[in-house]
Amino acid sequence: MQTLRMKLYLDLVKQNLLFFVLFVFLVTAASGISITHTKINCFIELNTLHNHLLDVFFITVTYLGDGSVIILISAIIILLWRQYRLGVQLLLAYMVSGILVQLLKHFFTAPRPKTIISDLNYHYFISGITHSGWNSFPSGHTTSIFAIVTVLTLFFKNSGACLLLLITALLVGYSRIYLGQHFLEDVIAGSILGVTTGLFVYCITLNKEWPFRGFNLNRNESGEHSYLP
């Protein structure tokens, strides 16, 4: 069973290699930046360009990682597009990733940027948008959008859609830094958690008999167990 599960994961990665290669490259690059800079310096250097137009843009974009928007998208997919399995996969990816995020937030109790950076040293906190507190790690919005994007990428299996979805997730992730809500390391962790959760949820819901069984273990013509839906 474990071998079958691992084979399924590997096959899905191979079928969507562009997405996962780009994701690993971007995470590695971002991790390198995070490691070679202090948390505060990294945050400030990533926030050198601010204006009203960008404020409006990123305030809007960040809502794509919000639970209410994800639930709405899932409902549209189920009710209008009639893609029931995909809609449920998106909801599950959001819920599972959300639960994991809350557990990690309570465990790490990491400060948000506004909690430890003075307004005298950083002038771009946005009134009514930027919050303080001790629940910064990991970024919930980033986790949610990467979980959703991963499920959609695995569903479409299309290079063009893959790039568009990944760019969307990156914009949401950066919006959390731009709006002063998170540090880079929060976004990196959220993206990894989101992709992992999305891949896991997609795998366990592939079978036609789901939710009753996670994998189809019927034998195919060659006598091997099959996990195909």
C-alpha cells in the first residue's frame, strides 16, 4: 500500500513536472535570500516600492487566498461547472491546510512584522489592513492559495494553466509581505505546506469509490494493483 501510494505521488509529479520544478527552484531561491538576511532586513528590502496603485492591487490579490473566496470558487465549480470531485478536492485542500496552519501558528507564536518593527523604521504599514500579533508563522493565505493551485494544476495538467496558477499563487504570497502581514519565511513555509497538502488531498480523492476508499486496489490485467480512477 505504501509503495502504491508513493508511486501515485511520483507519477503525479512527473505528469506536472514544470510546476514542481519551478516551485522547487523558487523556494530554493527564496530560502537562500531568507538565510542570508536577517528577518527584518529581508522584509524591508522586499518592500522598497510602494504606492497607492500597488496598495489597491495587492489588497485585492490577497483575497484570493481568503477562505470565503476559495469556498465561493469551489461552490461555482460544483454548482455551475458540475465538477463535483474537483470542487470537493478544493474544499478539502483548504480545510486540511487551514487546520495545519492554525496548529503551527499556536505552536510557534511568531511575531508579525508590525509587532517588532517600529513605524519610525518602516513607513508602509497600511492602516486598517496591516495587523500585529503573534500568529505570523506560517502564512495562512499563502498556504491556502498554494494548496488550491496545486489541486488545480494536477487537474488541468496543462503547462499554460500551470504557469498562470503559479504566478497567481506567487502574487498572493508576495502580497502578504507587501501588506506587512508576514515575513518571507512565513510565506516560504506556507507555500511548502500548501503544495504538500494539495498533492496529498488530490491523491486520496482520485478513486472513483472515494470517499469510501482512498485508492483503488483492484488488480489490473497484468495482475498488478491499480490506483487509477
